[in-house]
Amino acid sequence: KAGVTQTPRYLIKTRGQQVTLSCSPISGHRSVSWYQQTPGQGLQFLFEYFSETQRNKGNFPGRFSGRQFSNSRSEMNVSTLELGDSALYLCASSFSRTTNTGELFFGEGSRLTVL
Amino acid sequence: QKEVEQDPGPLSVPEGAIVSLNCTYSNSAFQYFMWYRQYSRKGPELLMYTYSSGNKEDGRFTAQVDKSSKYISLFIRDSQPSDSATYLCAMSGVQNAGNMLTFGGGTRLMVKP
């Protein structure tokens, strides 16, 4: 069974540009969550989608957005990039709507460097 | 102050040692408690999942939750060099939070042969 696939794995952008990251969840999983991981702040929740609807959003500015398609694949977009957006962006998928089953499966992440 | 606090380490132990990793939290609404392991340049993988207070054992790993003290622990017995990784505690279960997890900052563990 294929795991969560994130593309691209590595990318370098300059300030002011925008970036789109992609996530393909495990087959059959309808929940996709995005997290930002930095050395200073650790793993922080960005947003979650279930059946194409955003269910929760973390405390990030509006420059961070996302969407989910009918096949459960998800994209996140960051506009007007800032140096502080340099991070590992992790996608996680789950079969369940809630964490009462306990398991989120993470991808290997997209490492974004903003120069 | 962060909702979930975790000693960043690094924690260095000899092979075969018992390792204790801990997290404290402030939100009494958390009901589900997890431990993830993250190897360098990889995504986190779930090690243990516990609902509410109590102990759970899985092989060399034991997870403990004390909701009255808002304190969770992960014990690793007979630690191996392959256990060297960053260990992240995570919590969830706040109403209407869906699959949103709140993570601790992670503890880096090094097990020396």
C-alpha cells in the first residue's frame, strides 16, 4: 500500500514569490492535514480538509491557503513568501474524521527554503 | 507558554539503557495522546496511541498518561542505536478539532553502541 506522497521534496524560492505544494494521501483516506515544522516552533497545524471541505485552520496568516480535490489529493499554497516561511511542510492523511482511531500517516515532507 | 512542553534534549544514552521521555500540557480538554518518532529527513511515524489516563505497552515501548497531572511519558526498554531519532508527543481530542494534533517540540534521542 503506497504511503503519503508529497511533491516536490525540496525547493528554493525567493522572497515575494509564491509556492504550491502537493500531497497525495493513502488510497481511501479522505482527511488531509498540513503541518509546518521549523526548529524554533516545532510542528504547527496549518489546516485540515475532509471531503473537499476545510474543517479546521491553524493560526497562520491568509497567505497560507489550501484545497482538496474530489480524489482527496490536496495542495497548499503560500503567497508572497517571507524568509520565515522556510520550513518542512508535512502532509498527513487519515481514514477517520477524528483522532479517535489515533492514526495520522505522514509524508516525508516538502522542504522549502526562501532566500 | 506553549500548550505542550517537551524537553528538547539531546538525550544521550548507552545501548541497552531504559529511556524516559516526557511531556506536560496545559489543556485539560485533550483526550488522545500519541508518541511519534521522526528520523532525520523523514516524516513522523506513530509509535503509541493512548486514550485518557493509564498505561499501554507495545514491545519495548510503554506509554503512560496521567491526566490529573497533565503529564505523559514514553519509556523505551533495552534501547538500540536504531532508536536514535526525535520523539514527538502529540495530543488531540478537543471538541470539533477533527484530526488536528498539538505537538510538543520534540526530544532528540541518541543511543550509543
